[in-house]
Amino acid sequence: MKNVPPELHDELRRRAASEGKTVGEVILEALRRDMRQRTMHEWLDDLARRPRPDPAPTREQVDQIMSEARHDLWGDG
């Protein structure tokens, strides 16, 4: 493959073989998966359009929310 580092090409071949696909199919799936993801710019634009709470939460409230989220995700905190 042109302009593909040998180690990446080797990994693509290994992945394709393990999944019973061609290298091209693996590349297309990866590109499709990547293109479905929002870019950082899109994410930041979306965030900027969201209304801000008024009044802003205190540091303690933010810490509590983050602690609860960590506990919900990881069971710690």
C-alpha cells in the first residue's frame, strides 16, 4: 500500500485476517466509524449553543455531580 507505514499495514493485514475481511474492508469500516463521530469543533459549537444555568453551580455542586457520575460509571468515589 502506498504511503502506509509498514507496521500499520501489518496491523491492517492481521486485523483483516482475524475478521475474515480484506484490508480494504477494514479500512472502509474504520473510516465510516470515524466519520460518524462528531469532531471536537462540532462538539464545542454544540456546547456553546446550550443555555448556561443561572445561577452557575457552585464548585461543591459540580464536585457532587462528578462524584455521582463516577460512582454510576465505575462504582467508586
